[in-house]
Amino acid sequence: MTAVLVAIDGPAGSGKSTLARGLARWLDLPYVNTGLMYRALTRRALDDHVDPGDVEALERLARTLDVDLDMTVEPPELRIEGVRPGQELTTPRVEGSVSLVSSHPRVRAVLVERQRDLAGDGAVMEGRDIGRVVLPQATVKIYLDATQDERAGRRTVERGVGSMAEALAARDRQDAKTNPFVPADDAIRLDTSGLTAEETLAEALAIVTERIAGKPS
């Protein structure tokens, strides 16, 4: 039986993580948040005093990053260096450098290979360039989007801090400059503006089940 691969792409705050985890639970598949891998690499580089622009050093760190799936939770999720990622990867220090770290093609090539291995038996994977680069053969590709105000509001709730509007706008500008996002041509766009997490999940499930059944969307 062919492994089911669901690729979810979109900008920060569009609801990728909530949707991907929900889909993984419904489909009984692992949930892979690729952004956490880049954040973990960024945190390790900063802790080791590695310049976020030092491609060779970052590539070496990426090759030694211990990443696997924690099969004791439902859905199975990423485990990095033996533990599940936490708030240590969402600090302003990490946020300020992750776009640059993730922009290096050689670094991305190493982590893309790891991500494909994690999805070998099927997965719901979210991040950037999942449908176009990491899993071009995905069963279904969804591109999530939302207005900037809505994305900022979600980030504020998610991070438990004051308004994230300025920080999100800065992240968007940095991503556009160092790591421009290009959705897959065959991705299905889902605008989550004004939708609850439950409504977004229901729409995405309809898309996924149609594709799995081999019906046109």
C-alpha cells in the first residue's frame, strides 16, 4: 500500500501546526513539524557560538542533529536530541536568526534528506517548501494562508505574549528576503481567515479524503 503523505505549506501563523497535528490524529499518521528542525539547529548554533551565516559550520551541525519520531504519543511527533521540542525554540533569540539559518541551500539539503526519511511510512508534514521540494510526490498538498492581522493574533495567543504583529511583519520581510516562499503548482489553497481550528480541519479533511479516494478536488 502506498504511504499517505500530506504536505502543508504556508506562512508563519497561518495555522499549519494546529491543522497538521489534527490531520495526523485523524489519519493515524506521524506529525512532522519541519520548522522545529530549523529552530533546533538555530538554537544549537547560537549556543555553540556559530555564526548563522557560516554555512559550513551549520551544515556540520545539521548532520549531527539527532532527530526521530516519538512513537509513545498520539500522533507520533518529532523528538530532537532525545526530547520533544518546547518553548526554548520560540525565543526571540531563535526567532531572530532562524530565517537566515534556514535560507542556506546546503543546510536545507541536509535537513530535507532527514525529513524524507521521517516520512518514509507516511506522514503529515508541515513547513516551507514541503509540497514543492521535500515531498513533491505527496498524496495531497495544501497551502494555508490568512490575513496578516489574523496570523499575528494567532501567534500572540500561541506564544502567550503581547502583540506579535510587528514581530510577524519582520519575520515575513526576512523570509521574503532570505528564503522566499514558492507554493507547489498543484497545491490546494485554503484561506483560514475567519475560520476556527475545527472548521479548518473539516475543510482540510474533505480535501484529503477526496485525494486519497482518487477523486478530483
